[in-house]
Amino acid sequence: MRVHVPIHLRWGDLDAYNHVNNVTMLRLLEEARVRVFWAPESADDVPPPTAIIEAGAGSPTLTLIASHQIEYVLPMEYQRKPIDVQLWIGRIGGASADLSYEVYAKGQLHVKATTTMVFIDAATGRPRRVSDAEREAWAPYIEEPVSFKRQ
């Protein structure tokens, strides 16, 4: 199962070629990742069931990005409707998770990507094990990792 995260583009997300800039695309993936994994600070927010990591100052867990891989399938132009960032977990390790993404606009696939996220104990600065509660919450969202043209 995938989490669908609608994200609106901004006019400033475009580059000189009138396409969403490659650096901006990584920021859009970051926005989706935060919405999917971090618990909201307000009771007004309705997060997906995957959003269980406490965020903000004083959080017991830090998340660090160990790697990104991204493949641009089609250039993405500006649109008023939100793009559909689909996110799922390709692998859960001992202290990390590989996140897979596909980004759609107007029903077409534009980007495939993977991020390796490492969980860090904020008190010690060392990697910490993925908890049983996290594994349970994230289990329905595990699928085959994204496949790239060139591995």
C-alpha cells in the first residue's frame, strides 16, 4: 500500500526551462517524507497512520538522510492542481528504512526516487533500532523497492 501526498507546486519551483527544478524535486520529496512520518503538532491535522515519529525540539529521535537516488522520467511543468507524491517503504532495516517514491502530475509518472533514512537517538547521537511500534505502523506500507533503469 502507498501513501498519497498531494503537494501544490509554486511558480518559483520552475527553472529557466519552465520545468520543476531538480533541486526543488528533492525538496518536494522531503515535504512528502515529513508529512508521512512525523506526527503532527496540532490535533487539527489528520496524518496518515505512518506519522508516528515525534518531531521538533526535544524529540527523542532524529532522522538523517544517508542517500538519495532519483530518476527523472519526464520534465514536470507547473500546474495548479497538486502533484501526487506516492510513498512506500521498500525496506526496513535495523536502524534505517529505504523509502520509495513515484511522483505523478496529470496522471503521468515524472520521477522515481529512493531515500535511505537513518533513525538516530537524539540523546546519544547514535543509530537506534526501529521500534516494534514503528514496524507495526509501517508494515502495511512495505512494497517492492522502486526500480531504476540503471542500477
